[in-house]
Amino acid sequence: MDQRDLDEAVARATGERLARVRRRGFSLLRGGVMEREPQVVDWDAVDESFRVGMQRPPRKPR
């Protein structure tokens, strides 16, 4: 499939004019889809870093 075929296929599928599809700049992916490792957050560790006491600190004697 070349660029013209892609633009025409997108125009047919979306009902848009070919000129509008060309302006949008659709392109074929080369070399396959790049998969990335998911970003994982350990919310327990994040929560632990913000842990604060709920009691007031003792008053210093005057």
C-alpha cells in the first residue's frame, strides 16, 4: 500500500474529502508497532513517603 492508497482508503472509511485526508497527514507505520513496558506506580510506596503523624508534637516547656 502506498500513500495514495492509504489516503483513499481513509477518505472512503471516514467520508471525508481526499484533500482533507491528505492535509491530516496519515502515514503507514514502518517496522511494526513499538511496544513499551507499562509504567507501574507502587502506590503503597508513594503513600509511605507522604505519611504524616496525626498527633501534635509535644509542647516544649517554657
